[in-house]
Amino acid sequence: MTLKNTFQKNLDSIHKQLTEVSDWMYENPELGFNEFKTSEYLVKFIKSFNGEVVYPTGNLDTAFEITYGNDGPLVVLCVEYDALPEIGHACGHNIIATASIGAGLAIKDLVNELGIRVKLLGTPAEEGGGGKIILLENGNFEDAACSMMIHPGYENVVNPTFTTIQQYKVEFFGKDAHAAGAPEEGINALDAQIQLFVNASTYRQQMVSTNRMHGVITNGGFKPNIIPSYTSSEWYLRALNEGDLSKIESDFKNFVNAAAMATKCEVKIESPDYRYTEIDNNKTMYELYKENSLSVGREMILQSEAARPGLGSTDMGNVSLAMPSIHPMLSIDSGDAVNHQPEYAAATLTPGGHKAIYDGAFAMGATIIDLAEKNLWSKL
């Protein structure tokens, strides 16, 4: 029996348990850096297969890690588990977590024969907070030869495009007044936010299709008869690369200042989160992944063949610039639903969602075996 056969047999034996973990996560979503129940649950599950999990780690209360093997090249499998506000696991991080854990648990007894180390690294707060960036800075990726994870999506894309992104918070400060009795005494901070959105909407008409600028008002005032003295909004700016993003940022700041000048408001603009970079998909790794996926009946396509552009962002981009990495997208047969919709979260519970756990875990583990058996580390 080949090592791949043994690995697949191991994965077969735990797949049902992995789906139960994924379904539990769907029922118990937690936001970034607050995944206390989830991380504890995942750590307990991993420990049930024997092994010492370091928890917490990397100066993050909800991060964890366990390394199988003592010597050889290190492969890091990223385990994501944060959810979205209001719509839960609508980005499918329950599938991400269980696919990586499944790959790690199924290969753990083979690592010494392969001459490698495999680390399961629990990475909090991908949806904002940059958990992987913090863990990179704190040395939790060590001297890894490569890193990988999968992500549920609309199509089976082996080398998806992910953009660089910077978040912004914009606050306008005006002056309260009675909106009917003495409007001339007020300075309307809501007008400033509305003007900013008009500026951005006008700009987007001529923006190249791969760039994005989108925001929401998080504080717009209290009552219609009070001119708002304070408002705030949050924005995501995205582009394919650092140069394009810098240009968008410069223009965006002009829009902010113009809105402040037009309404006589004071303004404060800040970036509350880490800068996520574009992703660099390693060709050697994704070609192996694509080939191994065929073994379980999943045909992966290239981004250039995809129906959708796939212009999201992830802190896995930062990892990919630090070491060879892949981040394939796997369809979960969600019908018309796409990521960040409640219907997509529900689709993670379906046979299609459960199959993605298995297929993703298998292709990642089989790719690790190929890298080791063919000694492809220098080709990455």
C-alpha cells in the first residue's frame, strides 16, 4: 500500500467526525479574536487523536498549534475559524478549519517516514484583524518550507486571485443643533459622510474593474431633529497590487478631505487593521494540488478559466509572500449563493459542503506527500 493510500484510508476513518465538527462550528459562530469556544473545541478534538497542542500561542488568546514530526522540511496547514457578524460562517471557515485539521490528522503518522514536519496552526481573525500576520511576526510559521489551506467558494479554482486591501475608518466631527429650530447653529457630520459616499460613487464609475472601494456608515446620528455632531464609516480599499492600492488610497483621502471642507467638519481618518497583500500562488504546489484533486473526482480550473474574478482579500496573501503557499477555492454546490450570504453558510451543512472538507483535506495531504517523496522542496 502506498503512503497516499494509507493517508486516504486514515482520512476516510475520520471524515464523519470532521463533518460533525464543521456543523458544530456553523451552530456556534464567533467573531475574530473572540473564538474562545471554537478554539477550545478544536483543540479538544485534535487532542483526542493524541498529541500536545500549544494553546494559546503567538500571543493570541485563541491561536493554537501542534507539530507532527521532529525533523525535515516544515509544512504549515492554516486553520481558520472566525465567523462574520450577523451571518455566521457565510465564508465557510468551518470547512477551512476541518479540511486542514483532517489533512494534518490523516498524515501525522506518516511524517517520520516522509522525513517532514507538519504543523496545524490555528489562525484567528482572518475576517479583520490579520491573525496570520501577527503569527508571522511572532515566529509561529518558523522556518516553514511552505504553507497551505483551502477555501470554499463559487468555483473550483486552484490559483485564485486575491487582492491587497487596506481598511479605513473615517470620523467626521460637527456641531449639534435643533434641526428645525436652529439649523444655522449646527455643523452636519452626516452630510459629510453622505458627501464622501457621493465622491466615492462618482469615482467608481471610472475605476478599473479589478479595484474596489466600498464602505458602510457605522454611526449616522441619533434622531432626525438633531443635527449630528459625530458620524463614522468604515471602508475597504482593494487593488491587485501595492502600486494600484497606493493610488486609490491617495484619491480616497482627497475625497475625505473634500467632504470635510464642503461641510465645515473636522475629520479623522485612520487604518485600524493590518494591510493584507495580494496572494502569490506557488505553481509547483498548485499543479500538484490540481492533479491530486482529480483522484477524488474534483476538477480544478485556473483563475483565467473561471466565470467570476474572485477579488476578495485574505491575510494568507501575507503568508504567500513570506513562503511558497497555495489557497485553492472549492465549490460546495451552493446553487446561486455566494460567499458572505446566509444561504452560503447553510450550504456548508450540505453533502457538497461535507465533500469539500474531504476533497480539500485529501488534496492538501497528497500534495504534501508528493513534495516529500519527489523531494521538490528546492522547486518551490
